[in-house]
Amino acid sequence: MSDLTFVEPPRPANSPWSRRLVLVATIGLVAGPLFWRAWPEEMARWKGAAAEELQLAGKITAARELVEKAIAASPDAPWLRQLHMQLLAEEGLFQRAIDACGWLLERQPSNVGLLLFRSGCYQQLRQHAQAQADIQAIFETLEKQAIALADPGPLESLLLEGVDDRREQLLAEAHNTRAYGIAVAQWHATIESETPLDAKTLEAARDDAEKAVRWMEQTRRAELPALLDTRGFLNYLLGNDSAALEDLTRALNDEQSSLERNVNEIRQSTPDPRIAARALRSHMRNTAVIRFHRVLVLRRLERLDEAQAELKKLVEKGFEPNANLF
């Protein structure tokens, strides 16, 4: 019997590719589930960004439909919800915009911007009781913020005492928002259902507007046109046409000067002309509202040529002079 010598078989070389495959497999096992969970949110971000591009291109319905797909993939993204409500309003779907805004308000119940947006949608639908409830919530929120800036005291006296600039600004915004909401509600009631104006309610609203204007005239002139418009519109509703025309003429002149400054600032700070155009459109709408209120006064004063000239300017800028321009 011969001796057999055992020879160990050669081992394969330790290939770097095998190590890499093991590493990749390990990373995949760890990161794969994370990637899978993050993928819907990433796709939602892409769809949201694409929707914003469609919005800038004026394709509002297509933008809204794309955002709805994004929300289906990432339902808890507040920025998508906010974009959705804005697109719904731009499309004139105000009830749906209210519902979309409600989702955000459930999470931010004291958000003044959201409350103001929803109150505007309610006003478009002539649901003024709901709008006034939101406006009252705005008033109370701004009051609380004002109180937090100083020792509590009689709120009505704070507005004109110059105690604190920011506190007075908050109170002025609160009073003006409440006053203008009342003005719009009363105006719609009388022109659309022939409901008599409530002079007592309008006078109280004018007092609110008066307090805000008196403070703004001394400190923050950039914000004065909107407040003069509120007081002027209330004077018109109360039949004080001369006072109304004085306020509205001042408001229009100041707003036009502000618009000219804003045109240059926006164009310099915004490289995308589409974004600049949307921002300018918002400023132009403020001017259009003041101009329309001025038309109403000029007509009642039988200064019809001036009223017609103002109406022509409104139409040329793309605004329809009707009860939805407020």
C-alpha cells in the first residue's frame, strides 16, 4: 500500500470585487428601507416644484391637479397643502379652498395669514357670518400679541399713545381688518339682496378705521393707502361722499407711488420675470380696489366722465369692476 500525500487545493485570491459586492449588499440592506420610505416624499417634492412652474406659466388647473397627486404621496406636507389652497382659490374653487385651508388651521389655529385667506374665500361666496368669525379671530389674535408686548392696559387707548411701535401696528391692523370686513359684508348685502345698510354698525367700523389711520399717518406711511381705502369706502357707504373721495384720492395717489417703487425693487430682487409678474399683480390689485371704490363715489357725485376714465384704466389692467373686486 503506497503512501498518499494530501495536497490542499489552492484557495482563490481574495478579490477586491467580492469585498465591494459584500459592502454594496450591506449598504442596500440598511439603506434600502430608508430609501423606500423617503421615495414618496421626494417624488412629492418634485411634483410640487413642477406645479409651481405650471402656476407661474398660468396653467392653474394643471398645477392644481399635479399638487393633488403630490399630496396623495405626501399628505402631511404643509407647503403642499398651502400651495393647493392657493391654486384652488386662483381657480375660483373657493369652497374647496376653504376646506384645504381648514386642514392647515387645525394645526395652526391662530395663523393670521390663513384666517385672512379663508375669510376672503368666505366673502367671495357671500358667507359673511363665517368670514366675520374668522376676522374676529384675527382681531383677538392681534390683540393678544399686542398685549404680550407691554403691560396690559386699556386696548383702545394704546392705539394713539405711541407707547410701542410694534404693538400699535398690531392694533391698527386688527382694527382695520375688522372695519373692512364689515364694509364688504354691508356692501354685498345692499347691492345683491337690497338689504338696508346698518348705519350704526358702519359708524362703529368707521371708528375702527379712524383709529388705524390716525396712527399710520404719523408713523408707517407705507401702509397708509389700505387704511385710507377702508375709511373712504366706509364713508361712501355712510353717504359722506366728499370725505370718501378725499380719502380714496389720497389712497390712490399714495398706492400708485408705492407701486412704482415696488416695481423697481421686485425686478431688481427677482431674477425670474414670472415671479416678479405675480408679485406685481398683487400690488396692482390693491390699486385696482382703491380705484374701483373711487369710481363708485364719482358716479354718485355724477362726475361721470371721471368715473368712466377710471373704469377704462381698470379694464386695461385686466380687472373686472364688479362685486368681487374688494
